[in-house]
Amino acid sequence: MFPWPEPGQKLSEIVTPMPVIDEDRLAANIARAQAYLSAHGKAFRPHIKTHKIAAVARAQIAAGAVGLNCQKLTEAEAFADAGFGDILVTYNILGPARLARLRALNERVGRLTVIADSDTTVEGYARAFAGAAKPLAVLIECDTGAGRVGVQSPEAAVALAERIAARPGLRFDGLLTYPPVGGAEAVESFLTRTMTLLAARGIGCPVRSNGGSPDLWKAHLVPSATEHRAGTYVYNDRSMVRAGECTQADLAMHVLATVVSRPTPTRAVLDAGSKALTSDLLGFSDHGEIEELPGARVVSLSEEHAVVDLSSCTGALPGVGDVVRVIPNHTCVISNLFDRMVFHRGGVVTRVEDLAARGTVW
Amino acid sequence: MFPWPEPGQKLSEIVTPMPVIDEDRLAANIARAQAYLSAHGKAFRPHIKTHKIAAVARAQIAAGAVGLNCQKLTEAEAFADAGFGDILVTYNILGPARLARLRALNERVGRLTVIADSDTTVEGYARAFAGAAKPLAVLIECDTGAGRVGVQSPEAAVALAERIAARPGLRFDGLLTYPPVGGAEAVESFLTRTMTLLAARGIGCPVRSNGGSPDLWKAHLVPSATEHRAGTYVYNDRSMVRAGECTQADLAMHVLATVVSRPTPTRAVLDAGSKALTSDLLGFSDHGEIEELPGARVVSLSEEHAVVDLSSCTGALPGVGDVVRVIPNHTCVISNLFDRMVFHRGGVVTRVEDLAARGTVW
């Protein structure tokens, strides 16, 4: 029912609010990250959570990526359906229903890897893969300071590795971490200490997977990592500009929005609310920047409205009906709100891609 | 592909994270609000943004609601498709593509109403409905203190009403506002002053539409309002409990989540992140409460993880694999993340409803 844009249509004619992707910036972001990681001898494993689009993943693989990173089973299943043969799911997968799907997935994906950070997770994998012809490859997630999931010490990692190595349906493949920004030294220390302990027990550790877009360009500061994972780099966003990881000219995603009201001389209201931009702040005090309105602040979002304070805007003030380009705080969550994504070059729609594994859960 | 729950299945067996709706609480919420507004002689127009489900809207109409409130054209089109005959779209609708859809919609919905707060919006409606056999009903949105959209004074409302009344394709039907919490007095003052000015010019003002769940039970404090609009009341959420508008026993929505990691004695990690709960804070400093873990704080969300601080938890601490029920800060935005919604009674799935008009834009 909804009139999605079509190739050839001008961006100025499409219904807003709508996230749009600049083809040239997307291609440049993919190429630049791959060149950097290749130059440093790291395998690159892009996280598809940011785009959820098979065609974008194919471009990442074509550029040299070794495989994909997914965050949930539905994502992995969708990208397996699309033909990808090397998928890492960076999540503790629990419960009989999901474990049965995981075993089925392992049989049709050339190289499938999951993570574990507890005995409970490992025992679930072991039960689900008892008697499996093809073992499940497992990495141990290590908490190197981010304070999310992960074992807390190299000793705990070794104990869990021994548990995995002892189970016939499982294969211990190595270590993984998602560090905090600036965490290179802590990661290197955790990895090398764990590798030393593992080697002393005769346990190989071929994969050491590090991750994160905010420190993508510091991946070479973790020499013992064999691969790096990153998602946001493909589109970039306001948080990546703030982190110094890209410039405004590298932002591949904008959210087109229409000025629907100008209630006062200093207030504009856009049709992009939290159901288009999400309410992710990522440490900002406002909800994005607007290319056409420098100095304007997106001070609040309701579900279908953004309230913009124009009192410090240094550009020409907008009128009702004007279309502007919002630089979102965080791109990854915006992909999750739309069934399709619009791509363009020079203001003309090039393609409209379906998004996989959104609107579902796990 | 995703294995959605089926009627008869136990909630304890379904894949998480998953929002679920308690049938009895839902029915009680619908009945209670309708009884209150009927007792005070107000028409009730529920906002479907909270649920986006035709069956829930039918229950609201069956209870006595006069019609529906939608926030965008895709919602109105979906509920027109589902057979609803009285729809109010509380939005400035702009641009030739949307206006053409609006005219088509007006021809198939018995009573369709939109709002305007500027000359530009009114001129767009007038151009689109020039020569229309059935005029478009327009309310003027008034800013009574919320600081979002709306004309800023009764005088401005009157000037715009005259403009609407002068255009042959349009019909001025009255006034609308979405006030801030505690705004009853300001709303009553704005409405009565405007009605007096309109009456002096011989302009009728049959509809005076007030709105908001946070002040639903104070709707009677605005005597001149003829109708009230509310969305969140149907499910309720943590923000409604804080506002004193409902109790914990009136919460119809929980988000089921699995404990996927217990990295430290005081930390649990759930599989419900910002892609399941959204990052809406609504003034809270954390991301929901957990029924089973009193005192626990959901301190941060990443896309697929919630980090829970258990250090002040007064209940039994959870283990990996345990399923808990999260009380979300804000229900309306959660409906927007899922393709379907699961309903239950006594822990058993009763039905799984499709959601309309999500994953699309405007």
C-alpha cells in the first residue's frame, strides 16, 4: 500500500520521513575500512545489524571481507538464505527452540560460529549438538572492560575453553571481545594472557576476534587479534563524526524529513519522530543535526514529530513544506524501523532494497 | 521464517524478546476509560498508534468509542482498509503525493478529519480538494502549552478558521489540542476564548478535541471539550504508573526477556535491547522495571542486550536462561518494532495479531 520510491525518482519527490543511503559514500566507506584492515593483516567481518541488506553484505564480501557478523538467529538465518557461507553470531544462544534452529543452521552454513560466556550456554550447545556430524564452532566472549557480557578473566576463559574442547559436538575456535572505546591495550593484554594459558594446556586458539566501529581505525593496536568486526562504519553517523572516526563527508545515511509546522519564529517541527530516528542519544543532548540548518537543535522527539529549536540557527530559516536532511545520532537502529531502504546517487533513487530480519525478534 | 507463537502455547515456551499483552487487563483498560469518559459526556477517540491492531480498535469501538485517531496517512489507510468509518488524522498533511492519497481516502471513509495549524497546510488541502464532491473536514490544532505544533493564540485560530471556512473543498469542524500534563486550565481557557471569537463571527465549532493518556482521568476538567483522545491507556506502561494514572496491576504489556549472561554477581544481561524496548526514557534514568527482580535497574541498552544492575535487587537473583517480564517505559514505540503482537490469558497464548502500518513511513 505504501508508495515506496522507485529507481529514477528524485529524492525531492519522495514521501518523508525516509532514511536514504548515498551510494558513493557507502562504497567509499566499505573500501576504506577494508583497505585499512587488509593493510594491517586483519580479517574483516562486517556486522550486518547496521544495514540488514543482502546486497550491502555482498559488496562488503566483494571488497574482501571474510564473512559476516550477525547478532541474532533471525539475522543469521536470513543471510544464510541469501547464500552467505561464513557467519558469526555474537550471542549466547539459549533454549531448546533456538538451539534446534541453530543446529539446522549449522548444517547449511559452511562456517557458522557462535559465542559463549557461561557453562549454561556451553551445556546447551553440547546437548543440542550431541551426535552432530558437523560440530558447532564456539568462541569465548571476553569482557575486556565494556561491562556487558563476557567472562571476567583469562582464567575463566581457559576453564570454559576446556569445557568446550571436552564436548564432542563442539569445537573451541578462539576468543572474542567487544571492547569499550580506547580499550586496545586491555584487549591485547586479555588476549595474550589467555593465549599463553591455553597454549600451556595444549589448546589451540586460532581466532581472536576484536570489534567495534568507534575504534575501527585503531584495530592495528591489537596485534594479537586475527579479525575485526564493525557495523556502523558502513553508513556512519553523528556519533562516528564526534568520535573522529569519519567526517561529515563520509555520512552515507540521512533521514529526509519535511517541515510540517513553524509555530513560532524560533521553532520548526519535522515529521521525523522517534518512530523514524529512534530516541537513541548515544551521549548527545539532542536528536541529530540538520544539514540545511546549521546551529539548529533537535530538542525533542515525540513519536511522529521532531521539535527543532532555531534560535541559534545560522542558516536561512525553513518554511512549512521544506524538506531537510537529518544526520541521525545512530544509524544501526534506524535500519530496524523500516521495511525497505532507499539508495540514491546525485539526488536520484538508484534502488530500494528489502531489509532482512527486522520486525521479527530472535 | 521466524517461529511466531501460536494460540495454546505457553508463554514460558516462546522465543524472547517478545512483547505480550494480557487480554484481561487490556479489556479492563478499554472498559474503564470508556466508562469514565461516557460518564462525563465526552466522546472517546482512542489513538491507534499504541497498538496498530484492527482487532483492538474494534474492541475500543465496541466499548463505545466514536472513532479512531491516527497519526499518519499509512495508519489511516490501514484502518480504512479494515473497515473503520470515522478516522481523525492529527497531523499536518503536506505535499502533492500525500494530498492525493488523502483525497482518495476521504472518498472511502465515512468521516475523515485532519488538522491544520498554518496557511500553508490549509492551502494544500484547498488545492487538493478543489472540486471535491465531499469536502475535507479540518480541525485547527492549538498549542496550549506543549510546545509542539499548533497555532499560538485564539486570534490565530480564528484567522485560520476563517480561511478554512472560505474554501469550497474544506469544512471547518472545530479545534484540537494535545496539551502538556496538568494543562486542563490552559486548554479550557484557549478553547472557550476561541469559541467566543468564532461565535462572534458566526462560525460554528462543533468539535473540541482534547487529548493525552497522562491526563486521561482529568478529561472532565475541560468542560468545553467534546471529545478526548488517548493511546497509551490501552496497554499502560511504567510512565503511566509514575503519573498515577494506573497501577502495576493495570499493565497489559510486558516484554518477555531471557537472561543470557550473568557475568558478575551483580550483573545480569537480558536479550531485550533497544531493538526490543526502544531507548525511550520518558524522564526515567533507566530502561524499565523487571517484575521478578524488584530493585534491579536496567542501566543500559545496546541493540540486542540490556545490562541489569542487581546490586539493589531484593528478590532472588536470576540464572542464565531464566525468563523475566520487563515493564517498559513506553509501550507505544514497542508496537512499532514488531510485525505481530502476542496476546495471552493466564500464561497461555490466545492470539497473535498482525500490526498495521509499521515498517512503512508516511
